[in-house]
Amino acid sequence: MAGAIRIGVGGWTFAPWRGVFYPKGLAQKRELEFASRMLTSIEINGTYYSTFKPDSWRKWRDETPDGFVFAVKASRFCTNRKVLAGAGPAVDVFLAQGLTELGPKLGPINWQLAETKKFDPADFGAFLALLPAEKDGLALRHAVEVRNPSFATPAFYDLCAKRGVAIVYAKDEKFPEIDQPTAGFAYARFMSTSEKLETGVSPAALNGYAKQARAWAGRGDVFAYFISGAKVRNPAAARALIVKLGKPA
């Protein structure tokens, strides 16, 4: 059976979306409620910069509908370091802030490495060993987003496959596009929207994203986000892909 395909954007608080994606006059405190009913997932980006209290995680859980899933971007203090193997204490702090309060709405965690970080098999393998399979009785799914071409090697793919860690497919000309089946789910970040297009992407690009998503779903759940690019258009691009995927291939 095909996995579930969830499509969304990064975050939900962005002033230019007001009056474009969000209806005029919508109270800011209701933006997550609205976005979670127009999209099927959101990648929480604020966790890259700071931690949140358990009450915040419970609030996000309660404001979103059943079936909605959040991805979570891991703290930069875990990944922006010269020696990844030393990230243990930072990983513990990040995971202890309360994200398991999301319960079944907790999707994968994206551990994004810096563009300058090069592949070191021993160091990277030690980092993967720091990522637990569960927290507070809740299974965790991990994905790594690499931005240096040195990671485009079978040794990297093998390390991820042994741990069941997904490699984020980053659709951006600046970063390596790695599409390897190393986990039972797929994680994609599309970064090429255009402000000139009402839906952010061309019909041809939309068809390509839909084809990719359906192919990934053949091996498990899919989490795909429109990130960066023309950010004001990202919700429209996500909506267009959701609608496209709702039609027969």
C-alpha cells in the first residue's frame, strides 16, 4: 500500500502571507488553525533557533485537526558544530523541550547540517548514533539535510540506511540533490518557487513534483515542504500540489 503524502510549508507566521494566503482580518492567533486546514503538514522552523515550553507544543497539537502532522527542524546547536560527535548534550536538550506532546502529530525531525560541513564517515556515524529511536514512548523518525557535495557518496547513503535515517531531498541548485531510499519514509524540501507565478511553480514543475511524490509514496510516507524561494508563494504551491495529488495520475 502507498504511504500517506503530506504537503506543506515552513512555519506559519509570515507577515506577507496575510491577505494573500491568510484571509484579510484573520486574527494572528488563528493562523495555525487556518493553515493546518489548508495544508496537510507544516515544518516547524522556530525550533532551529530556540526551544519552546511543553505548553506551546500542546497548544499546536490542539489547534490542528486529526491527521495533521508536524515536521520539526532540529536546533542549530546540535548540527552547526565542527565535531558532530560531541552533540550529545545539545541533542538531549532539544528532545527534552516537549515535542513529544504532539503525540501522533509528531512527524520526522530534520537535522540540517551547515553548507560548510563536509562528510566525515566516523564523525557522521557517531552523530547518527546519538539520535534515539524513541522518546517518552513515542517512536522518532529522523532525517538529515546535507548541503555539501562531499555527502554525495555511497558511504553516506549506507550509514543512513543502517540507521533508518532519511536523506532530505533538497530541490535547490545550490545543494546536492540526493534521492536515496535509506528509510521507510521520504522527506523533501522544494526551494524553487517563483513570485511571478500565482501558484509559485509552473504546470510542468508541478507535474514533476507530483510524479516524485507518488514514486516516494511507494516506499512509505512522504513529507514535502515548499521552503525558501519566493516564500510568499509557498502556500499556494503547496495547495496546488495537494490538489494535483488528489487527482488520478
